[in-house]
Amino acid sequence: MKIGVIGAMQMEVDTLRESMDNVRTEEYSGVTYVSGTIGGKDVVAAVCGIGKVFAAICAEAMILKFHVDCVVNIGVAGTLCKDLHVMDVAVADQVVQHDMNTSALGDPIGLLSGLNQVFLPADEKMRKLLCRCLQEKAIPYKVGTIATGDLFLHKETQKTLLHSRFGAIAGEMEGGSIGHVCFVNKVPFAILRSISDGEGGAMDYETFAEKAALQSILVVVDFINRADELEG
């Protein structure tokens, strides 16, 4: 099994690289892909950059060039619910692109034209394994909808709207587009996001983003080492 890991920040992939053996790098479309092995598993990791387009470019190349069997997107997110606090973790059971809006044509907000779906499901086996890794590390987490859009969510009105409209528990800027690319390519995916900002928005993000990202890496390394459980 070959596992793809996509992060939005360099610190995520740099830390993951430290756990790899037989490291090599390649570049496609301006994205550097780091390949190696962790616990005998083939892994490809990349920093996609911030936003939906960069994330989609990275995911498509990872699937078509490196032929990964599954994709894990890690990083940070802002909470959209009262149950998730800074340094807690959101695990997606589905993703939605909250800024996809053709409602003027009579469509529901979030509908992905061509797919005729608002929500795209994350892989159940991958999600359950991530949750087991979190449980064993005693890291508080919640499973639910993760909302993606090209917008840093810092206003309470924005967060309230996304929670009420989609039932979303966390918001970020890459996961939904990675899920979109994986869905059309029939590649299983999972999204794990450590909460880096709560009611303080940008102020919390500056303080906690690095700690939250490193927490995500620790969980995903455990996930990779246990990936054989996905085949059971």
C-alpha cells in the first residue's frame, strides 16, 4: 500500500520526512513530493500550499504520478462548534465546499456541479483507524462535516452560518477540494485537522498553528505504521 499525505504547511512535511527512510524528492507543477518509507509502508508527502486550487493540483499529481492507494490530508482548522477547542481534533466523515454556490440557478448551496452532490464521504476504514490512533493518545476529537473554502474564517457570523447551513464542525481551506479530486479518481481519502483557532480567530492561529500541526503529524505517523489494519 502506498499512502499519500498532503499538508498545507512546510512544517508538516518536514516533520514527516524525519520519520522516513530511503528519502527522495521530485517536483511537479511547482510542488515538491517527498517519497520514502515509514514502518515499511511506502509514503509520498507534499506541501500543497494554501487554498483549494493548490490542494487540487497536489492531489491530482499525487494520484496520477505516484499512484497512491489512499490520501490523508492533515493540518489545522478553525472550530465551527462548541464541542471542539484549540488543540482538539476534527476528523471528517464527509466534506463540503462551502463557497461553491450556484443557488441563483436553483441549486442548493455547496452543490458540486457534475457530481450532483453537496457532501463527499470520507473513507470509513481510514476514519476509524485515525480515531483509534487519537483515542490511544488521549487526544480529544470529534467526527463530522469539515467545510472547505478559499476564506480564512475569523468572524463569528461566518462560523455560525457554516455550522447552521452544513452542520460543519470545522472549517479550513484545502480538504474539500482534495476530497473532490480523490472522489472523481475513486481513491479513498481521510481528513484530520487539529484545531488551531477558536473564538480568537487569527490571534489563536498565530499562537497554536505550529503545535496543532505537529500533533497532526504524530497521529498520521501512527496511522501509517498501522495501515495494515485498513486491509483487514
